Amino acid sequence: MDFSFIIGLVACLGLVVFGILNGGKFESFLNIPSVAITVGGTVFSVFMCVKTSTFLQIPKHFGVILRKDKFKLEDYIDVIVDLAQEARVKGLLALEEKVETIDIDDEFLKFCVMLIIDALEATKVREQIENEISCIEARHSAVWKLYERGETLAPAFGMLGTLIGLINMLADMDPDDPSKVTSGMATALITTFYGSFLANVLFAPMGSKLKQRHEEEVVTKELIMEGVLSIQAGENPKYIRDKLKSYLTTKERDAAGDEGSYSADE
């Protein structure tokens, strides 16, 4: 499990609570009408902006955020090189059985391998895979845009609550009792606090994390595409390994070592 989101969330909550308790009373920041306006307004406004199916998947989004890194590029490179060696010895048709025995359970990888087994032209294979990646991006973008909308709407509803509070305060203002002005102002500003908190502590980090997960998946799928096309082209397995290492960071390449380095003499 990836604990970075939980650690960050708990730290933010702790620092905010520390700031509240250090400068005043915690109960001063609890206001039910402000919660209803800011939280309720934001949630239902986001609900109106997206598909119901996307909105109902919010609990699943937390699972995506908290899961451990799913895509290890080194493992995919090893599998693709193994498939390349099999294809070089036995031909592309042998991959139909081989792909069912690989250690990685990835339907996208199997789909790409089946495309080259079906003897499609390389340009058509690339076109089909790129189209598949584009469709995945369209589906994923609808998810992180949900949180981007929440990030925008939360401060707006916070300001709306502040305006409501100010209007009520001015309507009930008593020139002979200035304390009502200060207490009313404090109540009006709480909604702005709630909106800013929701936007910066919840919606923005969640949207950013989901987008990061998507980018990791797309890089993996692009690596698979290049690897499968290289297999179809009959390239040397060791050369394929070296080529796919370009998707790794310097640290990951160092960890993988120089095993399988391609030589032009082979």
C-alpha cells in the first residue's frame, strides 16, 4: 500500500488543528450551516457535472490512490524479452500459448500480442494500440476531472456561504451591540475556510494522485506497444531489452544492471 497520501492527509489535518487550537477555540470552527453550504453544495454540484457512474466510483478511487505501484517496468521488459526469444525460435504463432503462462496478468499485453499473432500490418497494429490507449485516457480523464471540478467549486461555495453569512449579519446588525458584528463576521468566514480546506487538502491531492497513476499506466502501455512491435519486426531480444530500458529512470537502469546488453556482432 502507498501510504504517502494517508501520511500527507494526516499531517495536513494535524497542522490545521494545531493552528486552530494554538490561536483560539476549536468549537469556533464548527458550524453546521457552513458545512451544509460548503460540503453539501460542492458534492451535489460535482454530482451534476459528471456521469452518475463516475461519481459512484469515488470509493474505488481511494483504492487506486492507496494501492502500491502496480506497474513495474522492469518486469514488463523481462516478459517482453522472453516473448521475443520465444518468437525468434518458434515463430509468432507460438506466442498464443506462451502469453498465457507469463507471470504478469495484464489483459492489455495479451491483447497486443494477439494483434501480431493475427498477422496484421505493423502500422495497423500501432494504430489499434494507440487508439486503445487514447480510449483509456479518455475514461481516466473523466475521473481526475471530477476532482479538478471539486477543487474549483469548493472555494466558490465557501465564498457563497460567506456572502450569505454577511447578508444575515448586516440584516441583524445592532448599532448598540458591536459584538454581534464580530461574531457574525467570524461565522461568515468559516465557510471560506471550509472551501479552501476541501480544495487544497482533499480534491487537489486526489486529482493529482489519480493523474499520476494514469501517467504511470500510459508509460507502461507505450512500453508494451514498442516491445510488441519490435517482436513483430523480428528484432534481436537483447536489442529489444536495451531499447525498452529507455523507459526506465537512471536509478532503475543501474539496478537492472548491464545484463543482456546488445552487441551489433550478435
